[in-house]
Amino acid sequence: MSARDRLDPERLAAMSKAERVAALRDVIDRVPAAARTPVLAVPPALGPIFPGGGLAKGSTVTYAGTSAVLLGLLAAVTADGAWAALVGGGRRGLLAFHEMGGALERLAVIRDPGRDPLGVVAALTDGIDLVVLDHRVDIPPARARTLAGRVRSQGAVLVIAGQDWPHPDLRIRSHLAGAHGLGAGRGRLKGLEVEVAAQDRTGRVREITAVLDGVGGRTGWTAAEEPRGAAAQPPVTDQRTG
């Protein structure tokens, strides 16, 4: 049975909690050990806003904004040879992930994590490099601290999409800033301009404007301008992604 079959949403939904965790661990056991690097890859055009140039291993990250950036992070990580999991994410289209160069064979998609999504996330951090929680769930502070400690000890990265998290290591926000190729009521869409900002624990904000465009069925990110740094600011509250 392939990893994709073992993580089939209908199969997982029919399992008990213990069986679901066992199935996830079975997949994790087959994941080859990734090279020990301090960060996971991100799209190169977005790298300057990340401390260390990528997603720091052992960190928890919140994300609010366009689906394109979130899928771009998943694509970059899997294209670099690491493994990722998307927990929830019913609104996310994997075609965009594939067109950004993402490796579908290294992405586990768990649309319905059952009654205990945080338990599923905890199990995945045992061997998956990047876990994205894109599912609305109550997050008790004590459990958040426990899960953050687990992520840190396992050297994984946890991204919480569309909702807040107590004291994350990094907060990422993005919004659509414009479109390329469209004129006054006519033209063909050639690219999307997206403003992305990352705020670290010290409150420092790094911002960049990037363009997502495509050629020959593939899409990629290019920097529209140099990254901008800003003085420390109060943390923002993350909202639902779109």
C-alpha cells in the first residue's frame, strides 16, 4: 500500500484515534532522514524576509493571507527534498502547488483530521519536516506550549494558517497588491503582485513585494523590489487565510 493510500481521507476518517495515529506513524517511519540544515527552503524571492533565509527548524509560525504564498512554501520545501503535510486545507488547490514545482509524492494531505487535529499534528512532527495546520481548532495555551516544545525538539516546522497562536516564533502576512497584464477592462492576466511581511519575536518586520507569474504551465516567484525592514511593532492578530 502506498503512502498516498495510507493517508486517504476516507480511510483515515473510518479509523479510531489510535489507528489513525498508528497509520501516520507508519508513513513517518518510511520518510528518509532529511539533511540536517538549520532552515527549510522557501521560494528564493521570499527568502530575504525570513531570518536565516528560510523556515527555521524547530519553529512555530502563523500565517494569514493569500493561498499562493502558503502553497509556495509547501512547494519549495518538497521541491528541495523535504517532506510536508497539510492538515485540513479543504479550500486549497493542489494544482497551484504542482505548478510551483511542488513534489506531490512528498506531500501528505489530511483533509479531515478528525476530532483531535492537534494530536494528528503532534504525530506528524515525529518525521515530517513541515506541518501546516489549516483547520479551525480550539488551542488551549497549555497544549500550545506542549506542541511547540515537541516541534522544537523534533526540529520540525509548524505553520498555523488562519488563526492565532500563543507567542509564535514568526508571523507571516500577505495580501494581493495588484495584477500584471490587465488593462482597462481588457488584457490577459500574466502575474499577481503580492506583498508579504514577516514579523519575528522581537517585533521586527521584514517586507517584500513579489510577483507570481507563469511560463509553460509552471509558476514561480520573482522579487518586484528590494526587501524592506521596519522597526519593531506590536504583534498582529492573524486572521483567516483566503
